[in-house]
Amino acid sequence: MTMTDSEKERYHRQMIFDGWGEEVQQKLMNSSVFIAGAGGLGSPVSIYLAVAGIRHIRICDYGMPELSNLNRQILHDDTRIGINKAVSARDTLEKLNPEIKVTAITDKITEENVEEIIRDVDLIVDCLDNFDTRHYINAYAVQKCIPMIHAGVYGMRGQLTMIKFPETPCLWCINPGSPPDTMFPIIGATAGVIGSIQALEALKYLGGIGSNLLGKLLVWDGAAMEFQVLPQHRDQNCPVCSRYHQSHEFC
């Protein structure tokens, strides 16, 4: 693929970064990413991946924006209330970068349809707010050996890791089970910080530049403005990934 003059101008400021250039940019322009969730985390993730030139973004959300979402879900505004979030996201992202393809998926992810919804992508980015759905995606990512960047936020705190089976623990190893669904506090800037780091992790991985949080959990305390990076270990009895390790049936 030859870059057009407009693409060279659009991506110039990142292409002059040491080690980036046209080679890394071409990798991004040949990449496809599945983003699960078009809310607080999905907003900064999808925006920064779109403007960086990811060729195809598949963004999935079955909900609709509500007024109480707008303190953090910057893909949407008051005029989008009542419109599906994935559709609203697509409209925003295509305006930000008309040179990429954005597919809006309006279905709810279930254990039965997860394969059909995600399909063949280079990377999954978990921007969800519930662990039931996260674990459906995690199981599919393990089965297909698709890398996944997981993040979660609460108030002024956030966490982030990159899962790449069979090299790292899977999400169940790190966060087994599903806590009860409850309404939790969230500051918009917290989602902005963690979502932006998710996007950077994605760009580094897809571009083959820098290093990723493989087998490590980054924990951010915004109130104290402190970062910690904690090592993560595989659960030998994990119901999701251990059977593949035991049988050596990797992708």
C-alpha cells in the first residue's frame, strides 16, 4: 500500500517520531482492531486509534448514550442521546478521520455470539464495564490467540494489562469470576488517562515499537498520582487457559 500525500501529511507528526516512519505507519494502516464498548474507555481508545490511522476499527456496544454518560463518554453529545452508542461512535470517528473504515456493531456480546461478532482482528481492546462479557471475550481471545488489552476504572483509579496467550496469564487468571454489577463512581479524566494508555499500548503492539504490559498489571491512583506495575502469574488451574497449556494446543 502506497501512502497518499494526504496520509503523509495527516500522520506526519507521529511519523517523525524516532523509529516510527512510514514502516510503522504502514503497519497501523494494515491493522484491524475490535473495541468492546463505546463508553468511557472506548471513547479515548477509539478516538486515538482512529486519528493514528488504524485501517479498520470494529466497535461494539448495544447501549444508547444517556445524559449521565456525558461526563466521560466523549464520543457522544446531547444530540446522540437515544442513538446506539456504536453507531454514534462510528459517526464521530469517521468525521475525525474519513480515511479509515469503522464498523458499528450493535449486538450485545454473549457466549454464543462472541466469535461471530469479533471474527478475525489483529487486536481486541476491552473497554467494558462488566466482567461477565469480559470473560466471554477473554475465552475467545485465548482460543484464537488474539492479543487483548484489558482496562478498568473506578473513581480516580484505573488498571491496565495486555494479555497475549500463551505468553501471559489470561484475564480469568488475573480477575477470576464476576463481581456484582453496581453503579460505581467515575471521573471523566480517569477514563481519559487509562483509555489513552490503552490506545498507546495498542499502537505500540500493532506498530512493533516499544514494549507492552505483558504479564504486568499497571495500577494508577489518580488521587495520589502514583503508578505501580505489578507482576501477574498464570493460575495453573485456570478454567479458561490451563487446559490449553496442559495439552499444548496453542494457536
